[in-house]
Amino acid sequence: MKFILLPMIQALVLFAIAPLLSGITRVTRARMHNRRGPGVMQEYRDLFKLFSRQSVAPAASGWVFRLMPFVMVGVMLTIATALPVVTLYSPLPSLGDLITLIYLFAIARFFFAIAGLDTGSPFTGIGASREAMLGVLVEPILILGLWVAAQVAGSTHISNIASTIYHWPTAQSLTLILAFAACAFATFIEMGKLPFDLAEAEQELQEGPLTEYSGAGFAVLKWGISLKQLVVLQMFVGVFLPWGQMSEFSWGGLVIALVLAAVKLVLGVLIIALFENSMARLRMLETSRITWAGFGFAFLAFVSLLAA
């Protein structure tokens, strides 16, 4: 029972704090623009206000449109159960394989894109096509970077990779640093931050695939997107910055690990907000050219692995 309880508690905690980190991002953006802006709890207030409103679906939409918010939340909660947060090891080892996690992310992206096409709206259709394009651009970077780290660890399991990086094999330093850079780049894109917010692009597409959602369904979807951003960031932090996570359980170590996990996530959100608000949005055609830089880091990591 305890082996099921821990991953469930971890997933629910991540689910609960996901809007808080989105609130921190909004506050940071406001401060960088010399505005007062909303408080860190504004995201919760917006969500609860949406929950009290009726959901309205387009006449042309089908079951995919209605199901997608729950698929997004369900898939991200499933991934959250497997991530190393306070320990070096996955709380749910059966889901901790990188191939499984990447396929779960692909399921969420697939439903997100298909739901945009399901409405018949031109705005959601364009947003869905852009989401699919970003997936094609970012997933090879993420897969190759994580695969190189997995080769260094000798295993595709997320726990073994985190444990290997925790003990840092000096002979493979260059390979791991390049894999770190590639996965950091891919994490930034996966979180949908400027200049890679092409799918939503509020200025031109009215939030893209989210345009037709309203009420409680929209609240579930926004919460799921916040959880996805947190899960993507925690996967990167848990694998490539595992220091401070417990290798053996103790109550004192648990408190320290919880504090350090919170600090790493908040620092990650602040650094991402700093980059996001220091750049303008890209033209659509420029995105593929810039993502080649991330793939370059992943390819160099692969070459370094072969040379070693």
C-alpha cells in the first residue's frame, strides 16, 4: 500500500502547487515590466472563477474536444507519480523508464492538437498545427539528450540516470554537460514560453487550441497546462540536478529534500521567466532555425559519447 501512497501524494502535491508556480511567473513578468501586476495567488482565483461558470462547446466539436482537458490532467498526474522529487529514485519504478515517459508526453500533445482540429475553428486549427510542429522540432532534442545521458548511466530508467549524475562520472563530464544543455533547451520549449508560445500566440490566434474552451472545462485545461509545465521542469531538475535528493530515507533528510526541491523549482521558474521576458516573439519561420541550436547540443553530446 505504501508503494502506491507515496507516488499518489507526490502527484497530488505537484498538482496543487502547479498554479502557484504559474503565479510566480506572472509576478516576475510584472516586476520586470515595472508593473505591480497580480499576486501569486491570482492563478487560483482565476481557476476557481472558471469552475463556477458553464462550459460551452462548439456545435461542430466531438468527444475529443470534451475529453482533452481530462486527458491532459490525467497524463500529467501519471507522469508526476514517476518523477524523482525528494529521492534519487522514482516513487513508481514501473513508470520511470524514459521511453514510457516520452510516450506519455506524446499522448498529451496528440490529444491537445486533435482537440484543436475537432472544433472546426480556424484559430484552433492553426494553433493545433503549430503545436504539432513544435512537437516535431523539440522531441528529437529531448529524446537524443536523454538517450545520451541514459547511455552514460547504462540504463534508460530515470532513477539510474539521476543516480549516475548524482555521483558525476568525471570522465563523461563533457558529454553530460552537452546533454544538460540540450535538455535545458528542450525543457524551455516544452514549457511553451516566449518565444516558443506559437501554439497559443494570444496576439494573433486568441490562444490557439484553447480558444473554444470555456467555464469548468477551460479551468481543468489551464490547470493541466500548468501541471505540464511543472512536470517538464521537475523531470529536468530531478534528472540533471539531483543533488539534495535523498538516497536513503530519514525524516531530517526528507525535510531538507523538500526545501531544496522547492528552492530548485522556484529558481528554475525565475530563470525561465528572466529568459522569457528578455526576448520578443519569433516569426513562425524562425522557430525551426533556432531549434537547430538545441539539436546541435544534443548531437555534440552524442559525438562526445562516441569519442569517449
